[in-house]
Amino acid sequence: MTAETAQEFEFVLPHGYVDAQGIRHRSGTIRMATARDELAPVTDQRVRENPSNVGVVQLSLVVTRLGTITDIHPGLLADLSAGDLAYLQEMYERINAPKFVGGAVCPTCGGPAGGAS
């Protein structure tokens, strides 16, 4: 398992994507974003032309599978229902949110950072 796939999460879309053969794809996997994933949309031409594309471009980098489809691209995600897209965006936010268990820790002594002076 590589660092990129170490944090993958399964999902089931409320509606699903229907491909050209009429097959509905609802289950899939999404991985945690890297810093590169967060920065990539900034240089993407589609986002420069239309900033509202940032969501589908960003999700296309981290959704690794949708049903039997592994070639995930912004055009495919743009064809999802608004509810499915909102579901994936919320999942993205949830799995990539900072999870602070306690306060900041001093790297030198391991004690609480920013203690009383």
C-alpha cells in the first residue's frame, strides 16, 4: 500500500452516475487529499476560465473509483446529480478536515506549546 492509497474511504452515492450503457454506478472510493491535490486546481485551465469548476477538478483528483469506472475526470463528475456532487464535496471536507485531539505540542520538549510566560 502506497502513501497515496493508505487513506481510502468507501462511499455510496444517493443517486449514482449512469454510464452510456445505462449502468448505474453508486459505490466508489475516495482518498485523502495531498497538498498537491489542494494546489492543483489553481493552475488548471478549466478553473481559470470558470472558477466554479474547482470542485469537480479537485474531486477528480481524489475519487479513485466509481462503480467499475477508474478513469475519473472532471467531465464525469460534472454529470453527477447536484445531490451526489454535494455528497462527495461534504465527504471530501469531512475526511480532510484537521483532526486535532489536543492542543499544540512543543517540538522541543513535547509539552503544551504556548504555555504561560
